[in-house]
Amino acid sequence: MESRNFLLYATDLSLIEDKINEILVNFPADTTIENRSIKDDGIGQILGELNTPTFLNSNKCIVIKDSEQIFKLSSDYYRHFINYLGNPASFSVLILVFSNINFPDFKDLKTLCVYYDLTAIKQSNEEYLRTMLEKQGYTISEVALSLLLTYGEDLTLLKNILQELMTYKITEKNITEADVNALLEPPLEDNVYELSNAVIQRDSLKAYLIYQDLEKNNISITYLIGLLLNKFQEMYNNNILIGAGYTQNDLAELYKVKLGRAYYMLQEAKNTSSKSLKRAISKLNDLEYGIKKGTLNPKVAFSTYLLSL
């Protein structure tokens, strides 16, 4: 019987994404990927999804991003989860992602999953991007690559930008400095993108540090909240559209954007659950209302919000 439970230990999101793609090569091409959070979605809902076949695809893959929460489950739910691992559904693939494995019962999971330790893989951002281009048959000028690398240390962000550039130059397969300048968003938008990712992932420290950098530019809190709300609302809308069958081409036509940008939007929406987005939108709306009403101090309220994610 083929393995259907996988456990990934890693701190680099890009390595996780690559390994997931590598795993799914062994399953039907129509396998759908759904990202789930125990904290946001609940283990009961996740187990229900794993045990429910999809009518449009032969297989589904559920990725649990906060797998450390497994060890905070009640004894009943933990037992149900372990029982599922011992007898997984024939149409579901389960991938558990851990950034910390220092739990006494971690060995229980290892015996029921195929285990990959990705922490030993060491590669610079430049090496990673060069390899990514080479695998797809692309070339890039040294100036363009150097310019791309100045847009942050977050490999996931750089990888997404490069994917957009590759889509944009899919015919020529050669990326130049002009292409980078033409497609890269302004630095503020990049920072807001990183901040929104940190908020969705509930990475309070990263979110707060990004906010501190933005604060140096004297950006008002209400303006920043507005940008985040617009970003999350767009992601939520796209999440609904994708669920209704919209494709990359449909998003490009709807928003009047290039295919590269539409790809970027599609991946953002697919990798975040609608429940997480609704939670973020609701909290930001309450925060914005309190600040505008005058009952909340903007800096204190926004800082507290980020640090309590």
C-alpha cells in the first residue's frame, strides 16, 4: 500500500513547497492541495475533509501548517487523529508540517508517516534562484539577479517574484533588468505583502518587526490597516472565485492584469483558507473602527494586535 501520510520538518517555506510538489508527483495529476490550520479550522473539520471524497478529482492533499497543535489536542481528538494515520483514506494525502519537533509524542507520528528532515539542506537565496531558473530552462542577467536579490531575505517572496517573471518571459526564457523593473511592485507593497503573510501565519514577531520598519516611513496606522484590509479582501474574493472554478486566465481578465500577476494572485488565494482570511478581516475591521472612533490608541492597539496573533 502506498504511503499517504507525510511529515516535513523544516523552517524554510520554499523547501516545504518544493518537497510537497515532489511528493505529489507520485499521485494523480488532478490531486488538489488544500492548506489547513488546526488552530483556525479545527481537527474535527480537517478529519472530516480527509475522510470525504471529492467528486471532481481523484485525490486530495491536505497540508497542515501548524502541526505542533496536534500535541495540544484533547486525548480523544489525539486518539482519533492517530487512528486516522493508521488507516488513512485511499483518496487523501496528508502532509504535516513542523518547524519544531521537540515533543515527547513526536515519535508516534514518525512511525505512521514518511518523514523528511529538510533542516539539513543549506543553500543561499542566490543558489536557489539560479537552480530554479536552470531547471525551467531560463537565463537571467547578472544585473537582473542582483536587483531581484535586493528585494529582501525572504526566499518565499523572492521565489514568488521570480515565478511571476518567468511567466512574463515564458516565450523568450530570458530575464533582464528591464523585466524586473517592469514587474516588481513598489517596496511598500512588498512590505505589506510580507506583513499580510506574517499576520495570516500568526507569526507575531515577524509581523511586529516588519511594522517597525514601515513605521520609520511615517506611514499612518489607519492607512496601513486599510492596505491590509484591501489585501485580505482581495485574497478572500479570489479564494471564493477559485472555488467556483476560476482559472489564472479568468483572474487576469477580471482584474485587467498580466498573466504573471494573475498567477501570483491565484497562489496567494489557494494557499490560505477562507476561514483564516475572514478572521483577519474581522479583527482588522474592529481595530479600524476602534481607532477611528477614538477609543483605541492607534500605535498601542496595532502593536498589541500584531504581538497577540
